Amino acid sequence: MKKIILLLILILLCHPAGIQAQSVHPLQVKEIPAWVANAFTVAQKQSEAMYKEVMKDNLLPRSIQRGMVPQTDWTAGFFPGTLWYLYTYNHKEVWKKRAQAATALMEGEQNNAFDHDIGFKMYSCYGNGYLLTGDKAYRHILFRSAKTLASRYSYKTGLIMSWEPDESRDWLFPVIIDNMINLELLMEAYKMSGDTTLRHIAISHADKTMKYHYRKDMSCPHVVDYEPETGAMRKYDWNNGSDDTTRSTWSRGQSWGLYGYTMMYRETGNKKYLRHAEQIADFLLSHPNMPEDMIPYWDYSDPKRSTMRDASAAAIMASALMELSTYSVQGKAYFAAGEKQLKSLASPTYLAKPGTHKNFILMHATGNFLRNSELDGGLSYADYYFMEGMLRYLRVLNGQDLYPYRSFHKDMRF
């Protein structure tokens, strides 16, 4: 009887609700190539200057065109997240304190259910902070943020609604590919709480997006609208990328999808997500309109319209490829492609000189070409994913696991 009781206790302790912070420890590697070290040196100088601007008015950087923005902006959490990544790299307490101070500015957003962007805002700062510190206050805020995001889920459609219905656009239940990134918040909150509803929502959204958002060639539009009562797909649409919805292939959107499905494989161990991520990667890496330096145009579908680049699309894609390389049998090819993208971004063509570019790290990042918004400049999320991709690169290069706790999740099948 005592043995049975002891076994039950061990099972309960192994339940996801008992899992504590899944620490991503500060970087400890032997090999740091010179080009990587230089990129981090530039990033630290730019971010130190940017931090001073943040602390003046308690606003966060979005872009050169839009400047500093309030915490409600969808991009507000990325700069605090960049600070956490710099602390991961250099281990210096001053960077930890800066990351904590900038992250604290975002606390009130945990209850903002206006749109799906709470995942972008809160996981990039509080998520990274929690993984690095195990701070219980961060844990609570992440869980509250996930529940707020879950409030936008519809059991009728099986999806999280990205934006509100819009009569002028004929949108009843719009879902954008970007939403795949927000699922990481739900999965992290599930692991820390054992709330299986959060996991169900993430899986449901990923599955339906996989079924309806992607064309046969593995490209996807920015927006898909659904019938809110039945969940039937109504139409493809655009808000970013090309307005030709039959073939639009907005480059950052393709990167969001690649990143999201790679992450969902990590969190579930379900190989359908791995296959989907591989198919997206193969489509992009073999695309005839991928530039030689692998920094995509703002949309792959029609470079004759404009060849303006988007460094943010490259940074997100490179970071995703680094992780995908650790799961896939095609890992060497994915690693080589991501490495090439990171080297391009770290070159003088894309890496800003310290003291220039309004303290953003990367140049030639594009927000929304057709809407003439944030063109060919600096974007906070381009910098964030560049730093993430570089840290992942160093871990893979040095034979380290990106997520030491990943083996636990490989046992979670459905």
C-alpha cells in the first residue's frame, strides 16, 4: 500500500501543473565567431542608448517612422525581450536590471483583450524573463495573459479571433497568420499550470490554420475570414503583403507560420507540425524569388512590383530555421540556410553602425509596403528575432540543446 501511495505522489509531481520554470540558462559556449561577437557588440551599444530613451517617458520603441509607442502597441514587448536576450549573452547584472525595468512597463497589458497581440507583447518580455529567472510574479502574469488571450477563442470556429469584425472589409471572424506566434504563450501557461484548456485552444487553432490558411504550394495569405457560427472558411484577404489574394506571399507572414509550426512541434511532439514546418521551409528556400543574400522582399509573389527588403522576415525565418534544424532529418540544410541569413543580417549592409539608425539594430526592415508604413527602416521585432536567432545559432554551433526540458514534451502525444 505504501508503495502505491508513493507511486501516486511521484505521478502527481510529474504532472505538468508541477513543472516549474523551464530555465533557458545564460549562454555558456566555447565558440563565438567574430561576426557574431561584432553583431552583439553593436546590439549592446544600440540597446543601451535605446534603453535611456525608454526610461525618459516610459514608452517603448516600435520603428523609426512611428518612434516610441505606448504599452498597448502590439510591438511594445519586443524591446524588453531584446534586453533579456542581451543579458542571456553577456551575463551582466546591469542588463538583467534593464530588462526587468523595461518588462515592468508591460505589466498592465496582461488584461488587455482588445486583440490577439497579447501573446506578442507578453511572451517576448515576461516569457523570456520567466525562463531566465523563474520569477513567480512573472509566472502569474504569464498565466493571466494566457487566459486573456484564450478569451478570444471561439469553440464554434475552433480559432482565436485576431481582430474584431469589420463591415468595411467584410470581415466576420478574421484570423491572421501572425496569430501562430501567440500560441507559445498558451503552451507555456499550460505547462506551468496544468490548465489543459489552454493547450486545447493552441492545438485547435494550429490545426485549423494548417487546414485552411495554406495553399497547395505551402504559401499563405495574411488574412483568412471565417463564418462565426459554423466555422466555415469565407475568403482569403490581405492587410499586409500583396493585395492579390490569389497569390500573395507576404514574406513576414511566411516566416510567422514557419516559426509557429516549429514551436508547436517542440511543445507537443506531434510530427504533423514538424512536417508542416518542413514543407514551409522547403517552399521558401526553393522559391525562385528568394534573393541571393536570403533577405526576402516584402512579398515573394511579385518582385517586379517592388524589391524592397524586409529584414524582419529574414530574422524570424532564421531563428525558426535554427530550431527546426535540431528536429529535422534535413537539419544540416536548414542550419546552413539560417546561418546564411544571419550572416547577411550581421553584415554592414543590414547591421546599423552604433549611434545611427535611431538606435535600432537592423536596417532595411519593412512594416507594410502597400500601406506606405514603416518602409525600409528599423523595427523592434526585427531586432528581437535577430538576437534570438543569433543565440540559437550559438547554441546549435556549440552542440547545446536550445531547450533543455524538451525531452519531457516529446512524451506528450495526442
